[in-house]
Amino acid sequence: MTPDRFRLNLRTNGNGDLTRSPIETAYLSNSIVTLTATPNAGWAFMGWSDDASGTSNPLNVMMTTNNTITANFGLLPTISVPPGDITVHQGSNATFTITANSALLPFGYQWQFNGSPIPGANASNYTRVAAQGSDAGNYTVVVTNAVGSVTSAVAVLTVIVPPPGVIAQWNFNSFPPDGNSTFGTTAPAYGSGAASLAGGTTATFVTGDTIADPAGSTDNSAWDTTSYPGATAANKTAGMRFDVSTAGYKNISVSWQQRVSSQASKYARLQYTTNGTTFLDFPTAIAMSSVGSFESKSNNLAAIPAVNDKTNFGLRLVTEFESTATGAGQARYVTVSGGYSSGADVVFDMVTIYGQPLSAPATLYPLSFAVGNYFQLGVTGAAGSSYVLQLSTNLATTNWLPVQTNASPFIFTESNTIAPQRFYRALFLQ
């Protein structure tokens, strides 16, 4: 070996490859050798040691002496169970979870929404509270240790938003779908409330209205009621009941799909309550015109202001004698065709309660300082109504800036921890 040639000894620490260019047994003095460290899957390049330092990669080495250079690789965190897609109804919580591991401790989490970090979301799970349509999108989590970070696959949050004006709706379809129309649920698909049976009826789930229900023929259920009173017994007492708050709403109306078998009552009546116990008749009865097919029915209660803004609002759909339904005929249950039977079927689907929001002022309330010292502010108003949260630094009429628009209730997080004094207000939109 002549003094103007030098050797380069390369080593690796951890799992990865280290290559040089050009490849020579020995290098002329002052020649440049480019080293490239390539980590194996699940590993990351951490830096150089021995006769080199830093993290530049590739690294150019000038040969002025014999060198030994080590490329160091570290094990990244691993994600064994990534977060999964979630579908929820508006107003429900959506919780994402992840299972991750790391050979190096500690390691941490940072959840992201559509690629942006979520303030304070630094645990192995993240819950989007009272999810709204604006919360739908792509969620990921970055898991980090001293070596580096890995990002999970995208988990999609889908928020089912009710059609405009819907306070609550029952479609009786399983959620999540189970592919079987004979299994369903009496929990509302939109909004909140309770469905129950009235007057001793019993019920099962059957295939629902494949036209009115967006589910079509896939996992479409309806509520099939039977065990009605005898032909001349218990007029306007048996059927089904729905309890839902109309607080914050006016101009209430109801629509549903109804199907009867040949021996079921032709007539029915919608009854309503404003206190949860006393039911009053809607002025006109419901009459079926066919057997075995769903018919669209509705009653508009806008002319009955007593049902507006009531926490104990409820309604019943009950079978009725011909005489009270029409003001004539028999004091008994009659059918569209055939003889009456208490074991006949009355099937309901797509029971929907509508209303228009009252123009109600919002209430602002401070929640707390979240993780990371972020200030949180709650906004409540008419349930489901939209409000815009605005801020100002001086309360001047022309100096209010919108910061968030959402349906009540919602939470605003102020992530600017060094902002000057600010004032907040919320305005009703619709």
C-alpha cells in the first residue's frame, strides 16, 4: 500500500444496507466516495458513527486516511391493528383505535384529520364526539419513537346526516347492516327517540318498502305488527308508539309507509301527546286502499302549535273502527277486502318526524383547557340548528370573524395559545 491510497471499511448496525460508489479496494488521496445507507422494511437510518457523523444520506467522504464508517439503523414502531372505517349517525360518537408496538420506549401517537394534526389527540384511541357532517373524512395516526415514525392506513369516517328538517326517523334497518331483513332495530336511524308497541300488539321484522327506503332490496327491514284486538274491542288503542322530543322545533309533521294484509283493519288514526301520557286524535283518520303493498301516509300537525317545542312529544298509530274513522258504518274493524282477524299484519316503515327549527339564541360555555393548553368552548342552541361562532378582538360591530359553523351542540377548540384577548359570540343561522 502506497501512502497515497487509503482503505474504507464499512459496517452496519441494525438492519439495512450500506453501499459505496465507486467500488474500489483502495482509494487515491482526496478522492470522493459516496456512501448510501438503505434501511430494510420497518427500519430507519439513524446516522453515521466511527469516522463519520451526522445524518446526511447519501454521504460524501473525502479519502485522506484509512476510514471505518458505520451506518446505524433503528427499528421503527409497528402497527399491528390499524384503525378501521366507521359509519355513524349524526350526533353519535365515533371512536378510532390502533394497536402499535415499539422496541424503543417511549413512543407516542398523533391523530390526523385529512392530513392535519388534531390538537390533543395523542392516545392509542381517538373519539370524535357528537360527529357532524363536517367531521366526515380521512383519519390517520402517526406513531413515533426515537428512530422515526410510521403512519397508519387511512380510516374513513362516514357520518349519516338526516335530510333537512328531519327530527327523527325510523327505517328499522340493522345498523350496521347484517344482510338479513328479518333482523332489524327499533332504534332511530336519525335523531333520538324511542319506538314501542301499544295496546298489546306484538311485532317482528320483515322486508321493508324497497322504493321509499334508500336501502332498496339490501338489508331493508320494516316493523310487522300483529296481535290486534278482536273485531269490536278496544277501538283506537292498539298499534305502535314513537316518543321524540320536538324541543327547538315547530311546524311538526309525520310521514310513514304502511302495508296491511287482507284481514287487517282498513282504518287507522294518528294520535299525539304533548305530555307523554294523554293522547289526542289527529282530526282525520288514515284509510288503506290496497292489500299487500306499501302506501305513503302523512299527517301535518303544523296547525297544532301545542306540539311545538315539547320534550315529551309522542305519537301513536292505532287501528280504528269504521264508524269513528268515517262518521258512518259499523262500530267495528273492517278490512279492505276479506274478513277481519286480530292476527292479521299491519306493517310500518320509514316513520319520519319533521320540524322547522325555532330561532333560538345560542349559549356559550367554557369547557376546559385541553391537552396542549388548547382552550375549548361549547355552543348549544336549538337541537340540530346551525350556528356560526364568531370572534372579535375589540367588540367593534365590523370586527367579527367567523371561526366555525356547525349544528348545535358543538365544541370549538382554540389552538392559538398566544393569541391576544378575544371575544366570542354565536349566531343562529337556520
